[in-house]
Amino acid sequence: MFAKHMLVRPLAAASAPVLAGTERDLRLDLFRGVALWLIFLDHIPENFLNWFTIRNYGFSDATEIFIFISGYTAAFVYGRAMRERGIVIASARVLRRAWQIYVAHIFLFTIFMAEIAYVAATFDNPLYAEEMNILDFLKQPDITIFQALLLKFKPVNMDVLPLYIVLLLLFPPMLWLLLWQPAFALAGSALVYVLAWNFDWNLPAYPNGVWFFNPFAWQLLFVFGAWCALGGAQRLSPVLRSPAVLAIAIGYLLFAFAITLTWYIEPLQRFVPGWLSDWMYPIDKTNLDVLRFAHFLALAAVTVRFVPRDWPLLKSPLLRPAILCGQHSLEIFCLGVFLAFAGQFIIGEWSGGPLIQAAISLLGILIMIATASLISWYKHMEGRSPGSRVKSPDADLAGGEA
Amino acid sequence: MKLNKSIAATFALGAACVTALVAAGARAAPPAEECDIPQSLVESEIDLPRVLTEIKDKHRLDITVIGTGSSGLAGSEGARYAYPARLNDALKARLSGSDIKVTAHVQPKQTTAAMVSGMGKILSDDKPALVIWQAGTADALSGVEPEDFRASLDQGVEQIQGANADVILMNMQYSPRTESMLDVSAYADVMRVVAQQRAAPLFDRLALMHYWNDEGTFDLYAATKKYDMARRVHDCIGRALASQIINAAHLDAVRIQTTR
């Protein structure tokens, strides 16, 4: 009650015009769906198809898209819940979502452990005596599993969901602040980002080291997404329409592309002046390097410019598969991680050439689409398909995903 | 008739198989020397000036290898078959007339920071003209932050160059079985950057072994307890290293001049 009195009225007044357009923005689903496919492809190391994913053409990759859109949809869904039903209900929903993601993460961890145990039991080669030390953790399953439950032990490619969990756990107060004082919230988020860089803040990992995706840094992208959803995008739209901004964005994307080329074509490296590489490198993914963040912003600016909200193709059956995947992102993300394990395993075990790689990649994406359709069908059957806001208007607007 | 035909066919097939096997055996048996090494992976745009003067003026070359587990092989004869010893032999064969000495300091599980702290003593003991520094795997295994790894690597290379020695950085092994558990790419990126910034050639063991695996030169995914493949891989790494040293120091040109 206290919360309602405190918050709801001023918030409703402040953000009513902002949230008025509650028509689902299919672009979010589309790009999140595409990001999920790209993450899947990137997670199969032996795959020529991951030459086509965006990380090879610039600084940022699909993770940025995923986290930004997740922040956007979280604010979109739970922001309205907070406005309409108060801070307690909205927070409870956010936390329930965090719990679902936690369970999904532990499920994936179980599958991963099965794969590792298999490798440990079957693989031996004196050439790799050193690398096999990575399996040492199997000697202490009690500690390892406990550390996994604490989200401190995270195998390769299983870093995104723990980041997401932490971001959601801290989201209720941030959402409150975003609704109350958006500019202040965004500034606070940027401040945490800067402080994390200055004081090396990060969460500890097991057996040592820190989180691969530093939540103190990556929260900036999540909060920025949320800020955009709560009216920031409208506030930015005059900026985004300016030709100068477009020119800068395209210029920066070209610059990033040129730099990325020098990573793969060694002779080009001599064209990168020493002062530039001294300043630029390393481009840190763990702490969401400013160059990566800027690259995502440029990409987003160009995309928004050329893909309007009412873009006719968004309704076409051609893009439907990606949109479907984006609407059920948690399930499809987990499935993608699992399929990447499985695909990698098959490629390794039967030493796949490009044809096998292409087949596995394609099959994986088809399985993702089929699963998304199935989930969609279930939800439709239960009368809560995304977009049709029959009873609870928000719970599953983003396919249950925020 | 039918029976006879089938017997004849079986014989013919058997004979063909035996012939094929013999032929294959004859081809597959000896050439352990044949290593498939793409030129692009042992070329270097960065020179090794100290190596060049040592060979040209003193006809000798003292090399120190500093590395972790993957710079050695287990077993009583491990050191003899590991790449530092193979490099020694390969260089001796290719630079006949010069005195080659490769000293290996291999310590399993040493992070780069730990290697740096022991580097001063190694440099003053060995006084090498060239240091081959293999790093990265232990850091990836123990989860050292890439940024800390970069700082240590940078410090070590500075120390080596400060001791007036050339340095080649060697990155990790390509290990397809552990790839899903141990992601070395961030560390490989750091090594590439440091090598470039400090003007040190990078011996890209990761790419070379990846190439071998792709080409079927070695099946690096295979499980085995035997040492033969590991030894052949180390032999080829030693040879590839020798080629890179000769290329980077332009020693082929020297040899031609001296033989004239």
C-alpha cells in the first residue's frame, strides 16, 4: 500500500504517454531471435558458418543485442506491472523470472556435466597432459556442484544466464528508479560502470578468477535497454533522425570493420598505427569495453533508422521463424546452448567437414524454430499467446521473457 | 559356375586388398620427417636481429625455451622427444657449421606471472640470444584475467628484450577435446597483441595444430595412451619453429653467402 501511494500516481502521470504504445514491437523479437541463432552458431567452435556472425565484422556481438533487448523487454513488461499493480507485485514477478532462469541454468549445467564426465572417461592423450587438468574439478564433485549452485562455477558458454539472473535480481529497485527518475537511473548505472572499471569490481568465480560477463559493467547495457523502453527511445528519436548521427554511426561501424579485418588478415596489421592499438587494445568483453558498447549503439542507430517499427516485412512469413524464437528467448537460448554442445560433440566425434557443419547448424536452427512454434502453440492453447492480452496483460507479453 | 565365379571374385578382391594395404603401409611407414607446415604460419614480418648477428659473427646460437606442461612430454625420455630438443636437432641440420644449444625450462602449471618472476635468473644463467616463450595455457586453466595475463606477458617480453635477447612468443596447443571446457581464445588474442606491440614474432602453435587437425595430418581428437603421435607432433613443432627462426632472422641468406 505504501508503495502504491508513494509511486503509482506520480509514475502513472510521468510515464503514461511513454507506455501508451503497448503494441508489441516485433523488431525486438526479430533481433533477439537472430541474436539467439548467432549465439548458437558462435558456440560451435568448429563451424565455418560462424564466419557469418556479426562478431567477425565489428567489436560487439550477439551478446550485446541479447542483453539490451532483454533489458528493454524487462522494463516493458514489468514496468507496466509496477505502474498498474504496484512495486510488490512487479518485484515478485521479476524475482520469479530470475528463479526460472536459475532453474534453466542448473538444468543446462547438468547436461554439461554429463558431457564432461564422458570426455573425462574416454579421453586420454599424452600430448594434452596439460590441458586435461581442466578436468580436475571432477575429482571434487561436491565442491564443484555446490559452486555451480552458487553461480560461481560456470563452464564455457554458460556465462550469459548467470549474468541475466543477477541483472534481474537487482532490477526491481532499478526499475522503480527508472520509472521515477529515468535520467537519474541511467546516470547511476553509468556511474556503477565507471566505478567497476576504476576499482576492478567483479564477482568472484570458482575455482578462481572472476565472472566472464562482469555484471557491474554489463548492467549498463541492460539498464540502457530498460531506459529506452520507458521513454528513452522516444527522447532519443530526434537524435537518431539526424543525418550527422547516422554518418557517425556508419563511420564507426566501418572503422570497426576495418580493424576487425586486421585480426584475420595479418599483413593489414601494419596499417594500424601503434598509438591506436596501444589505446584501443585490449577490447575487453568481460567488462563491456566502451568500444563494444559504442559499436552496439552504432549498430542499433543504423538498424532503427532502416528498419522502422511498422516495417512491412515484420509481418511476413519470411521473418516469422526468427520472431518466434525471439518471443521465447529463455527456452530457445537454453536449447541453443544444449544444441551447441551436441553439435560440437558430433562434429568432433565424426570429424565433420563443412557439409556436416552446415547441416548441423541448419538443423540446430530448425530445431530452435520448431521448439519455438511448439511453445507458442502451447501458450496459444492456454490462451496467453504473446500479443493477445486476454487476462494478465503483462506476464507473458514477451513470451514470458523479460 | 556361379560358385567358382564368386570364389574367383573373392580372391581377386582379397589380392587387391593386400596390394592396397602393402602399398599404403609402404607409404605410411617411414616419413616422420614429413611435416605439413604452411609457409604462411612460419613466415614473419618481424626480424630477429640478435639471432642473425650471433650466427653471422659467432656461428653459434643459444636458445632458451621457457614454458609449461605443453612444452614437454612425460616419460623418462620425454625431454628427448619434446619440441625443444627437436628444435635443437632441426636447427643443427639446417645450420650446419654453427653451434646450436637449446636449453629448456619447463615447469608444469606455471602461470605467466610465475614465469616472469623466475625469468631474471634464467636470463642471467643462460645468456640466450633468443628466448622462445610458451605461455597462456596455464593462465587459461587457472582463470587468470586476460588483462593480468597481458600485463605479465608484457613485463616478461620487456625483460627479455632488456637482456638484449630476441624473443618468440608461442601460444597454446589446439586441443579439440577440451575446447568446450577451456576457452583459450581470449589468451591467444592477448598474445597476438603483445607480440605485435613488442615487435616479437608469434609462433602460432594454435593455428598450426588446428591446420594439422583440419588437414588430417594428425587426428588430434583421437584418444590414445601411446606416445607416438605426441612425439611426431612435437617433432613437427620443432621443425616449424626452426623454419620460423630461419625465416625471421634471414639465415638462409647468410648461409648462401658463407657457402659462396
